[in-house]
Amino acid sequence: MGKIFPYKILQATTLLFAAAVLTAPTVFLKLADVYSGNAEVLLLYIVFFIFAYLIWVIVNRKKRNSIDLGVNSNFSSLGLLLLCILSIQAGIILPLSFLTEQLIGFKHPSPQDRLSLYTLSSAVIIGPAIEEIVFRGIILKGFLSNYPVKKAIVYSSILFALVHGNPVNIAIAFIIGSFLSIVYAAKRNIMLSILLHSSINLSTLLIKQLVLGDGDRQNDSLAFYGGPTWIVVLIALAVSSLCFSKLKQTIDFLVLK
């Protein structure tokens, strides 16, 4: 069996570009008023995924390569991983992203939009499933068949970050992508990756809803939690350190060497 497509950065970017080009005609449905608003974005996202997946399947079948995304029952350390995610999200990523968003004048979504049915379904279910299959199950798996593990993780995480657009999301997406890539490289379980990604997005929505509430704190304070922010950050750092210490005992991080 040969290397699994896409096993090079150029191949991965070509795959993403080709899927985007094939998806482009879908935009014309908007002109015909076939769909609009949030449904437009969601449909484009789904169509893009379908084309990317089909290209991946067709190329690898021609090469007689495995098209297994990595579906198994290996959910060990799930609780520890979720605790690690929650502590990093609550104490590090969200406060930093909130600070950056305020400095660049980012407008936060309204409470209604933040927890709307569309947001929950796209951010917690559809989005994580599509992104994990494309960037971990397809791209990272291909990279792992060609590059050293560390390089495969970094390269796939860079691509994952770049598709998230604005500078605030790019930095955060790279961190999250690296974490999810490490777990996938160690576990080779796409279902675990999807579950963790869903948990990250859900915790983001819920924490923002609890902290920001019904008001708009856009010009209120540069601190996400107000005065106690630094305390929350210190606690989160301590919990995260303990989590990673435990994870080293349960996850085969030797895969990274």
C-alpha cells in the first residue's frame, strides 16, 4: 500500500482548493433565492465537505490505499481530556481571545445568536464532524504516512488555522488544532476527535453565555471575568498542568518522538 493521499502540503492545499472551486456554483442558488441567511453558510460547508471527501476517496481507491478514517472504540482518557479542554478554554484561550477581540474592535454576537439552534447545530455537531474528518481523518492521516509525526501535526494544524480566517481565530485554531492532532496521532480515533472538538465549541458557547450574559461588554472591561480573571487563569494553569501530567501516563505521547 502506498502513501495515503494527501501526503504532502501541496496535495492537501490542492484538495481544499479543488473542493472550494467545486462548491462555488452553489453560491448561485443564493441568487435564485433557493436559500438564504444561515442556511447558505451551512449548505456551502456541507457541499464543500462532500466534494473534499469524494476527491479523497476517488484518489485513494485508484491508488489502492485504505480509506479508513480511523473509527474505533478507543475512548480511554476521555474524562481527563475533557477536563483538560475545559480548563484551557475557561482560563487561557477565552480570556486571551476576549482581550484580543476587544483590542481590534470585534463585535460579539447577541445572546440570541450565540445559543440559537443554528449556532448549536453548526458549531457543536456539523462543524466539528466536518472539520475533524477533513483535517484529522483525511489530511493529518495522509501527512502521518509521509512526514515525521511532529511535522505532520504542525503542517495540518497550520492548514486548519488558516481556514479560520481572522487573526484572532488563526492563533487559537492552531493551538486547538495541535491538541486535537496530537490526540488523533496517538489514538487514531476520528470519533474521539469529533467529540473533543464538539466539547471545545460547546464549552466556548456556554462560558461566553454565562460570562457575557445578556449585556454587551464590548467596551466594559479588557478582562473576560472582570477582577478575578487572573485568579481563574492561575487555577486553569494549575489544573491544565495536572491534566497533562496524568495524560502522559495514559496516552502514548512516545508517538511524537
